[in-house]
Amino acid sequence: EAASCPPEQRMKREKKHQSFTLCEVCNIQLNSAAQAQIHYNGKSHQKRLKQLNKGKMPAAQ
């Protein structure tokens, strides 16, 4: 029964099920804003992004 668990244990269990965001380019789960920022600035993500955009028209800005 969930009500008999201490609140801190319940929170840990709930956090496992929710993800912060998903990088659809690399198909990986990012668990925090800081982790997402590091990933998006990283070499692997940038390389995949360039490969994806290679055959497409650049987005108008």
C-alpha cells in the first residue's frame, strides 16, 4: 500500500517514471535541464543534427 511508505520513498519511485525531456535527434532521455543543455551542446548531438539537416532546406529564421 502506497500510504504506508514514507513520503521520501514514494517521491523516489515517482521520479523514476517521469522524464524531464527527450532528445528526438539522438533518441535519449534527459533527466534535467542541466543535462539537456550539456547534451545539446555536445559533439554527438551536434554531429547528428548536421547529418539530419544535410539533405533538408535550412529553417527560415
